[in-house]
Amino acid sequence: MTNWNDKSKRLLKSELIKRGVSNTDLALMLNEIGVEETKASIDSKISRGSFSTCFLLQCLTVIGCHKIEIEEYESPFLMAAEPNEPYKTTRNDK
């Protein structure tokens, strides 16, 4: 069974990586066309993979992606990998 949220997330992440665009860069680019997003909101949307088609099209447009091949994202070897370990945080409890 296809996990469509995961597939959407990997498609967008792969296109960002191909172009060297960070989520911070993406937020700035979206703001330039009048789409109010923050790095945090983009991180959250991409992490969930449950963003709207409108958001996907806005992102692909501002990064200069005008054509995608859906078949490319069928192979797990071509997809952006999620980290296998949890993020480490440091905390000063003084």
C-alpha cells in the first residue's frame, strides 16, 4: 500500500535537495511571492507530508521546478532519507 503523505514529502524534499534549497531559503522565496510561511511552518508541513497541492505547487514554482517525473520517486534509492536516529538536543539545567 502506498503511503501518499510519505511519497509527497520525499518528492518535495528531493526537489529541494537537487537545487540546494534549505527550508529557510524556501520560506524567504515563498515570502517574496506573497506566501507567508516560516521555516518552522515549512519544517512541520514537510515532516508530516500532509501539505496541500497548492503549497506543493508554490514550493516547486519558487525553486524553479517546472517538471517532475513521478516515477522517479518510486525507487527508495532516489528518495531523500529520513534520519534513523532522533535529533539530539542539549539542555542546560542550571
